[in-house]
Amino acid sequence: MSNTSHSASDFVMLGECLHALQNPQVYRSELYAKEVGNFFTLLERTGLRSTRRMAESLAGLAIPNAPLGLITAVASLELSSRVHPIATRLYEETNDKDYIESDRQIAPKLVSLAHEWGRPLEPHQAALRADTETCLRARLYRPAIVTAWGLCFDLVRWWVFSDTQRLSDFNTLLVQRTANHRRGSRTISRYTDYFTESDAFILELCRDATGTLSDFTEKTHRILQRLLDDRNAFAHANFEEATETEAKSYVDRVIRVICNPPFK
């Protein structure tokens, strides 16, 4: 079975459309054609591609009306015979899928994170935010925690990188801390330079640097380090299982720290 998450309302509307298509005798031709269009749209949205291909036989039909404006009896019989195998295939295709219940109770501040943070998200940050939301809605709680940390940590790094003086103060300490390292002293000049440094090391540098990074206090570091520790507990292959409460609480903590000083 394939695992797919769709809105239940899409399937309710799909069933309503199918019922209309199976009873053409009570419709005018223009309204029936509109239902055909709605049916195609819903099949696309729900990913029922096989049914969508079969439904092509309903496209572009010339449907005659009776004197009172309804579809003629002969045309109604023909349409019903066309719809019957389509309905059969629809039932078969939906039974082949495993639909995951979607959780709609998502923190509004996660949905509107850019507004809460006070600046636009970079494309990769917007993707991480969307992935976190998707994991929560699909009740994938371990992945939600892991992705939420990725989002949080990237916003911390971006906060440093996007300000010339903060980046300079960060690099001053980075050079000192790596002077005797086997890889030699290092600086962050491109954003991808961050990717070779560990999360914990970057947080330590932010805590210990001076100048414009002085607002990154021991308390800020302690909160972020605790988030990192929790993320590590769930990210590695082990027997840890994240509950709904833990995942949503974790996301709330991420939003709280990133949407307050020194980051905002």
C-alpha cells in the first residue's frame, strides 16, 4: 500500500461528484459538464491517476437536452453506462491506498513563522518550515522534531551570517578556536562553510564571542543546547518514541526562542 495524506473533504466532494455523474437524468447538460470538470480536478488533487485516465471518456461530450432542459433519457442511459466502470475503478483505486489521518491542530505561529520572526524566510528555511508542518499534520512526531531543529538551527546561523559585524565577531573567535586544529584555522565566508562545523560547536562560539554577539547569552545557549540534545535523542537509531505532546511542545520551544531576543 502507498502512504498518502489527503484532506478528507476532497474525498467527500469526490463522492458527491460521482453521485451526480451517476444520475445525469436530473441535470442540465451545462451543469453536468461542470460536475465532470470538478471530478477531474478532484481526481488530480487526490492522485487517483488511473481513474482520471478512465474519466477522459467523459470529456467533451455533446449532451442533448430534453424539452424541459434536462438531459434526454437516451443520453442519460449512455452517460450512466460510461460512468459505471469509472466508479468501479475509483473504488478499487481508493482501496489500494492507505490514507493517513491529518492533524489540523497546528500552532498558528509555525504557520506564520516569517511574521513572528519579523523577516522573510529564505527559500530553504521556508521548505524546512513547511516540512515541519507536514510532519506534524501527518503525525510523524520523530521527523517533526528533527526537522524543527534543522529549521531552528538554520535561523540561528542565518542571524549571524546576515549581519556583517556579527559574522566578523563570530569569525574572530572561530579563527582562535581552530588555530591549532589539524585542519587549520577557519572562517565562515560562504554560507556553505557552516556545513563542516558541528551544531554544538557553532552554538558554543555564539555564546563565547564578544561584540555584537554579546546578546547571545549563557541562557540562550542553554535553551538551544537543550533543544539540540532532545533532537539528538530522537534522531539516532534507538528506542525513543516521540509523542504528539513532545513534538508539539518541541516546536513551541523552537518558535519561542527564535522569535525573541537576540534573534528578533
